[in-house]
Amino acid sequence: MPVLEINDLHAEFRLDTGTVRAVNGVSLSVDEGRTLAIVGESGSGKTATALSVLRLHPTPPCVYTGGEIIAGGRNLLKLPEREMRRVRGNEIAMIFQDPMTSLNPVKTIGAQIAESLRRHQSLSRGEARGRAVTALREVGIPNPEDRAGQYPHQFSGGMRQRAMIAMALACRPRLLIADEPTTALDVTVQAQIMELMADLQDRFGMAILLITHDLGVVAQAADQVLVMYAGRPVESAGVDDLFERSRMPYTRALLASMPRPDVPGGADLDPVPGTPPNLLDPPSGCAFHPRCAFAVPQCTRQTPSLEEKAPGHAAACILPEGGRMTGEPGGPGGVATRSAKENR
């Protein structure tokens, strides 16, 4: 049984100005010890999907109109709020985008980690304090006994992110949701954080749901990839297969906008044209068609579903191979960018 399985999830926000379908038919699964990356531009529904797993959207305005989220043999959408509190932080933990706004500025780092341990594992104050120090040590924070008594503003950005990871993993969850864990960090610290998460995953066997727009991070860390656009999944594949043979024009556009350090002298970046759609008034048919170089009239009328195009590789495009010709770079017989294995 997967650690997490989402089946045809629909979540919408009913606002005074209209309804935003932020999560529109998302299905995915994450197995123990594996990493699934959800990628896409800002506003594609990545974080909305992640927050739905823990039911962290305010209701109202959020309404779950269909689907199920299965973890531990239970549909989390059906659990009473009291039981969901036992799930959050204990069975499923989350690292949020900005640790400075996620940590309490008037509580010490150690007290914040210990609070989660006391709530979920009924430890004494002293036991929780000891476990908090151990958690800080596990994520590579020096002098954890002293650091546990310090406040968030006394930590650097990378250290705060490590503290967030320590807090998330203190209760040994089966699933870690990492929402842009390397945002606003310099390249060296980004690499350290990703190596830390990989090491902890190997040690504890947890599954990771990684939310990111950084395809370099995806190539380094993910096993499977789900690409989202305008709240819908548009491509799903193994990481190597996706990089070598993407089958949806949006995915190829994202890959084309990725820096190419493997090309001598560098390569010109080809940004995705246009802007993401307004989900209060999305375009008809395929939501990507106004920005797609391969769009045909049928694309304006038909909303493509995510269909398997090859074993283990699904895409939402009505055109064969997503409009790509045989032998074209990134198509059958071609390569869009360095394979994920080379990136690793």
C-alpha cells in the first residue's frame, strides 16, 4: 500500500469574485522510501495540493468537491478534525516555504520541537527536550544543546530550514511534504539541504512529496514527477523518462527554460511565453493552448485528460507525442536536456 494515495481530488475556493478550481482532478501515489516531485509555475496548484493532504486550507472558502486522500488506510477527507490533529506532524509532516514565518519568533527552537513531541508522543518535558536536542543533532546543527535554547532570529536562513526539518522529523512521520524547501537559499545551502533530506530518507525510510519549480532539484532528488498546470496534472512519469522524452508541450517549455550547464559556453534560455491563466476565468479546452506553439483549433474545444502514452508515462495532450516530430530534440530518438542520472 502506498504511504499516500490521492484519487481524483477536487478542491475549489468559493470567493465573492467567483470560484477558483485550484485542485482539479489530481491523482498521485507515493511509496515508502520514494520521492515524488510536483512541479509547475506559480499558481499551478502545487501547494494547494500539498496543503489539501493535511486539510490546512480554511473552510470556507475552500470546499473539497470530490476525490479521496488515502493514508494509513483512511480517507483523510472523512476524518474528524480531532483525528486529523493526530495525523498532522505525527504521521505526515510538512516543511513550509518560509521558515521565518513558520517558526514562532517568541519561542525557542527547542521548545517548538518539544511541543510537537509532547503533543503526539506523550513525553515528559525533560524527555521531549532531550529528543529535540537529538533532532537538531540529526540535521547537522552544531552545538545542539545550546542552539535548542536560541530563538529563530538567531539562526541563519539555512539553519532555520534545518530546524524546520528537525521539527518535521522529530516524530518520525511516514510522509514528509517539503514545499519549496530550498527557496531563498544560496546554491551551496540548497545542495546541503537536499543532501540532508536524502540522507534522512535513507535512514528512516520515509516517503517525500517534494513541491518545487526548480527542475535541477527535481533531477537531483525525485524518483517520479507530476507536472501541474492551472490546477490540473498534465504529465506524469519517472524522472529520467520525463527529462529524456517529455510528451506534453508545457513540460518541454519548462525544460527549455532550464539553464544548461552541460552545454559548452552555456545556452540561451527559452522562457515559457505568456503568463499562467486566471483561474477565475480559465480558457476553454486545454488551459495551455494560448501559450502553446503546437495548438490546433481542437485544443480550444477539448480538455485533454491525463492518459498513458507509454508504460509508466502519462500526458494530457490530444496531439501525438505532444506535437513533437520523430527525431526532434527531446522527442522519440532525441533528448530535451541532460538526463536526471547525469544531473545526479
